[in-house]
Amino acid sequence: MNLHDLFQAMYESCLGTALAESLYVYPLVEGIHLLSLAFSFGLIVLVDFRLLGIALPSLPVGEMLKQLRPWMIGGFTATFVTGILLMFALGPKLLATFIFPLKLLVILLAALNAIWFEWKFGRDQDYLTGRKDPVVSAKIAGAISLASWSTVVVLGRLIPYFDGSF
Amino acid sequence: MAVSDRMTTIDLFKAVQGSDIAIAFGNAPLVFGIAAQLFHISGIVLILTPTLLVALRIAGTGLVDYSAAQLERKSRVYVATGLLFVVFSGLFMLIPSATLYQPNPAFQLKLILLPVALAFHYGFLARIAKEEFSQKWLAKIIALFMALLWFAVGMAGRAIGFLAA
């Protein structure tokens, strides 16, 4: 089964049909997908700005992550779940252009960057508590995160423009 | 002025849509439309995220190393920038198709919710975020209501496209 077959199967499933034909649920799902960016994208941008030393420099990175993590996870869960539901509703036409596959690729890059950051700094108490000076690699991780998540949002907004069937 | 001479809302929207600036916006290359949408989304995030952080802090969670008043002060520049983004990008999208928007119930709802959200934001947020605001339970309710109000503005905005289709 290739990616097109998978998306076709999702589209033809009971869930895909129900979502695509729903007058209210589909717009609601799309609305939540967009507005949950305030928690997911908005908070990750704030953390990235902190890693770059731009926002809230007096707050240790570890404290910021501890205080915002539940809300970021909640935001990303809402964005991710509604994104999957939109994939069910829209099916293989998402694959008609390079935009959506590229969006998935950039999400993968952003996720790998986040995993690397956690692996590298997740237990580094000197860095997390601010006892150690900000390190270049953490700033680079922040810049990659900022660039990749911004690209994901831009690509998401471009999808309808590159496929007249929406 | 006689009743028949009064300009109705639809007349106003027709006049706006027929203006030179509306025609210029309507003839602008697609890339400007895409840019307007991206500015609109960026503006929404710039308003919602700082407002949520202040609302969460008033509720006793989120960035607890800062006071709600400190966060509210820091949020002002982001919310103001976000408002500039949404207003100008919104006008760019609205003006060339004003008569399509005017009868849309989601647009009409947005036009009601937006000033209410702005009134709550600029009328109450700074006051309830202050340390000396004694009625904490009331502050939490207003903060929650205000955050929901902004989300409702966003949902109404998103619904415009679906109801117009």
C-alpha cells in the first residue's frame, strides 16, 4: 500500500465520509486546527525566542519549559488530532501537489530537532537552570525550530492555493 | 435627510467594493492574497498567545515566575502588533469582495464579537491582572471569558469561508 492508497482508504472510510459531508464538524475541526496554533505554534515560538535570548531572558529555560510544557503538549495534541481528521476528510487530493508532503517533511525535521534538543539539554541542569551561559548549539536548535514551525504554518496555508479542488 | 436618501449598510459595502482601492486590491497578484492570509494568521497568533498567557497566569498557572501584571505589560506590544496585522490584512481581503461578506452571518457575528473582545481586553485585562485586584475569582472568570471571546472571534472568522461557499 503506497501513500496515495492509504489516503484513499482514509477518505473512503466511515470517518472520512462523515467528516467530508458534515456541514458543521468539518469547519469546526478546521477552526480548531487553526486556533490551536495559539497554544502549539505560539508557545513554541516563545520558547524559541527564549533559546535565542530574545524573550524573557531572566527566566531559566528549564523553568519556562516546565511551566509551558503541559499547554504546548495540549496545543500540539489538538493541532495533531485535528490535522489527522482533516487528512481523513480531504484524502488523496492532499497529495496532488508537493506542498502537503513537504509540510510533513518539515514537521519531521522540527520533531527531530526537538528530540535532539531534549536528548542534548533535557538533563543538563546547568543549562536549564541558567547556571551555564547560553550555548550556541541550543540557539541553533531554537533557530531551526523557529524556521521549521514557521514553514509548517506557511505551507499549511498554501495547500488550498495549489489545488483548485478545495 | 429623507429616509430614501439614507445610505444602508449594503450601499456602504457596495461603495467600498466599487472604490478604486478595492479594484486595485482585487486585481493584485495572488501572492498578495496569500501574504494577507499569512499576516492574518500571524496576527491571530500574536493576539491569542499573549492573551492566553496572561489569562493562564491570572488563573494561577502558566508562567508563574512572572506576575499577571508583568505579563500583561509585556503582552501589549504583541497584541497591538497582532491587531495591526489582522486589521490591515482583513481589510485587504474584505474590500474587494465587500458585498459578499456583508450578508454573511459569520461575518456579522465577527463584527459583533470583535468590538466586544477589544472592549474586554482593553477595558478589563490590565485591571484584573493587577496584584491589588482583590476579587481573584472574578478575575479568573473574566480572564477565561476573554480568552474564549477571542477564540470565538477566530472561529467566526474561519466560518466566513464556509458559509460563503
